[in-house]
Amino acid sequence: MKIKTDFVTNSSSASFILSIRKEQLSNLKDTISDLDASPEAGNEGARIYNVFENIKELTTYVNDGPLDWVSKPMGPQFKNMSSHSYNMCKEGLAGKNIVVSLEVDNNVVDSFQDVWHEYVITLNY
């Protein structure tokens, strides 16, 4: 499932959020490393920004810190991620999956998607 959630001007990369099994993370890191080393990815490269293994890690990131007893009933403040992306990530954490946010240079996006397209839960251009 691919969902375009935002448009960023003057960007030469695409940002993705993937839902994968934890044992796939090593393969994803290898793919990102290979893409980053590619001369075609010379503008922005490729990099993994965040790996969330559970809702608590995700919520702490979105809130820019842990929810304390006062803010917990109100929920996250969405400082580092939109509410839509947060909800998609929560769904992506179902079962034994982890969620990974990353960025890939536009020149190698097709190569990335050829391998990982089925795991993309959100896509930001």
C-alpha cells in the first residue's frame, strides 16, 4: 500500500516509511548502503533515519520526548510527525513488524522500490 502524504519542494529525494519484520532490517540496511554508495545517488544519497520497534518508541519520537502523566491522556503532540503518518506507523507496528523511516535520492528511487515496494506504508515526495 502506498500513500502520498506530503509534497516537499526543492527536494531531490523521497522519504518512505516501511513496515518490515525485524529480521529484514539487515537486508534493508544493505540495500540503503548500496544505494548510498551509488554514483547515481550523488545528490542526497540514501539513509535510514528512525527504526521503531514498538508504540512507546514511536510515541516518544512523535511527542519529542516521553509522555508524562499529565500529557498521556491527551496523547502525542505530533511534533516530529503528522497524526496521519503516526497512525499509519501504529498500524505498521502490528504483529511482529517494526517501522523504519528513510530517505532515498530520486535518481535511485526506482531501484529501491523494485525491492521494497510491498513494505511501504507511507511515501512523502
